[in-house]
Amino acid sequence: FTGCFGLKPSYGRIPHEGKGLWIMDDTAVHGPLTRSVEDAALHLDVTVGPHPLDPNSLPHPGLSYQEVLSRLPRGLRIGWSLDLGYAAVQSDIAEVAYDAARVFAEGHTFRELDTQAPVLSRDWGLLGAFELLGKLAPLLPAREHEFGRAFLAGVKAGRAMTAERWAE
């Protein structure tokens, strides 16, 4: 454990500035890894807002994240699920995660949820494979032999993603 605070902001909150992006570029976000929540708020205050090279960047929210920290609501209801009803979680990780959730919930109502979230892993994987296939398709005919078998099978699985499947 590093004692750092990490934040994954909403997509578009911190602009990409037109740099080459990794394959999941429509879901990748930039966020700070800082010493404290206050430092993360400072980072957001400096970096959020529109950028002319990123058409997906969001407008400035019109607030200071540092100032918002002093006005956080009290008495919230915090829902907790270790595994969302389907994920496998190591017992030592489960214990630490639960303890951390209880710390974050101090001053709020904490409730353990018995819920079953939809399993999206196959569709998410197909979507990623579809995007990767779109970027690598021009290279495959001449350079297919340069890719590993498992990686290539994963990329080609992207062909299973169709408009009809996406609409399901």
C-alpha cells in the first residue's frame, strides 16, 4: 500500500489534448494519483475544462474542487457490495476493501447490499476486441504472423460484435 489517493474522473473532464490514445480511447480517462484528496482537488482545479484538440472534453464545471471539499454533504447512504453478486475476490483483499469502505462511510449510513449486477465482461471484451480490430485490421493481412496466437484470436473475436448484438 502506498498511501496514495487515486481518482478516475468522468470521461472528458480532463482533456486528452489530441495525443495518441490507447485502444479504449473512448473510455480512457486521465486522473491524478496524489498524496491526498486535497491534492487531487488541486489537480482538477488546474486541469479540467475544454481543450480545442479534444472534441470530447467537457466544459469547465464552474466550481473549485478544493472549495467543494469543505461543503461535502453529511448523512449520506453508502451502499457496499464486495463482489456485485458475481466477482471473485481474494479474502485478504476483501477484508482490506471492506475496512476501507467502513472508513469512507464514517458519518454516513453504511449498508451492505445483496445484489446481482449484470455480468458485462463478455460484451465489454467484445467491444474492446472490436475497437482493436478496427485499428489493427489494415496491418493483419501482411503482418498477422507477428502477433501471438492468443492475442490474434482475441482481436479476431471482435468480428462477433455487430450492430444487432450491440443493440441487445
